[in-house]
Amino acid sequence: MSTPQKPLRQPGLIVYLCGLATSALALWLVQIANDNGENIMGWYANGIIPAGAFLVGIASGVGYAVGSRVLNVKLSMAFVFGMITTAVVDYFAAQYLTYLSLVEIHHIPVERYGFIDYFREISEGMSFKGKNSGDAGSPLGMWGYVYKVLEITGYAGGAMVPSMMVFGMPYCKGCQQYLKKHRTGHIHSTEPWPVVKKLKKKERLAALQVAIQDLIARANEFTGPIAAAPLAETEAALATLDQTIQKNAAARITYTLKKCPRCDAHHLDLSLFNYTEDKKVANSNVAKIDKTKVVVAVAEAAAA
Ligand SMILES: [Zn+2]
């Protein structure tokens, strides 16, 4: 194991501090809303999905994602999971601060009313407002804990969302840089949408299926020779494709070439855009060709 590559930078204290800063900000805003009678953490969708906690979690997690993207730090899976623990700690820290401020305002000695007492009270005493009346409902009792667990899970899950988005972005390990969009090209179906649109629904579906199959076959033919080709060749091939989107095509495949800002490592992304039998627009990823590793392998072979 004598690879000349420098070791990957660790997520770094700065990224972590960015995450803590947005978490503190989000939880502080929740506190302000709480003081004004709006319990954001208590917003539930369909009575069971902790939507409010999830949203607050997303806002909290933005700092980790922005920090890692701006500083070009690749997050490790361990870091992402470490964030869950941090989110749970943050959640309880926020509850503890609320408890401390309550105790201080009401001049209650902490020996008589501890944090556990407080947490029991907010859990078991939790209630939902009546849908129409706006009156406080009856306390949930033991069920309150279930909702608290849902709340914490929603919050921690939400906090991971921004980082998971950055985690999936193509990255050049050699240069420790996220790849940047470099060039695009499109292959369009020969079938024009205005013609297909006029067909009856069943025939429209059949026509779309044929159009998409034909399109994918053409895309496969195009992609084969460049799947492992060097950057210059890949760029030249993409230049032969349509450079603008034809809105009238029933379907198209868009090639997006992302490149490392420092070296030739690159990544091809193939996305299918098509109309559906319901006259809606659908979008799906067809393939991702990661050539960052190919380039590293070629470089190492050349050095050997
Ligand atoms: Zn690179």
C-alpha cells in the first residue's frame, strides 16, 4: 500500500462548527416561536408524521452541508452518522436551556423541580389543539413519550438531509475537490410530442414507450465508446450532440459532464426527461458514469 495520494482531509472542526451554528440558530428561532405561542416542533402531518421537527432538523443541518461544500471536504459516512448523535444532544440541550430559563423566571429551586421532572411534564402533558375549536386537547400521558421520540427522530433525520445531498455529489479524491458542471448535450426522440399528444391515452402510452426505447438504444450506442474515454474525447463526443433542448420532443436524454476544477477527472450523468401518457413531465436518472477513478488508475499506471 504505497499510494502517493495524500490522505483525505477529515471533515474538520470548521464544518462541524458550521453545523453547530445553524443548529443553535434553528433551535433558537424555535424557542422564539414557542415564546409567542407557536410550537413548531409539535407540527404533525396526518397526526403522526413529525413534519415540524423534520423541517427544524433540515434547517439545523444546513451548516454541515454548506461547510463541506464550500471547503471542498468530502463527508465520511461516519461523520454523517456522528451528526445523528450530535442532533440528539442538540435537541436535549435546547430542552435543557428552556428548562433553565423557566426555572429562573419562576424562581423555582432546581432541587424541587429537576430537568427530569420538566421533561416528564412536557411529554406527559403534551396535547393536540382541537382542529376547529383551537382549544387545548386532553394530555396524552404515556403516549406523549412516543411523540417525543417521533419528534427527536424527525429532528435528527431532518438534520441529515442537507449533508446527504452533498454526500451524493461527485468528488475528485486526488485533488479533494467537488466536480463542477462543465458541459451538456442532449439526444432527442424522433417522435414529436404534439403528434403523440393527440393520440388516445392507450396509444399515447404505446407511442411513448416505443419512443423511449428507441431513445435509450441510441443513447447506449453513443455512450459505449466514451464510457472509459479520456476527457478530451468525451468532450468532443458531447459537442456532436444537440446543444439546445427541443421542447417539442416527446423524450430526451441529457448528458451532463462534471469535471474536477484541478484535473481531468470527470463524471457523466445521464437523465431521461419525457412526457407521460397523462401529459405530465417525468424525469429520472438513467446512468452515472464515474470516471474519477478511471483517471486515477491511468495516472498510477503511467507513474509505475
Ligand atoms: Zn481532480
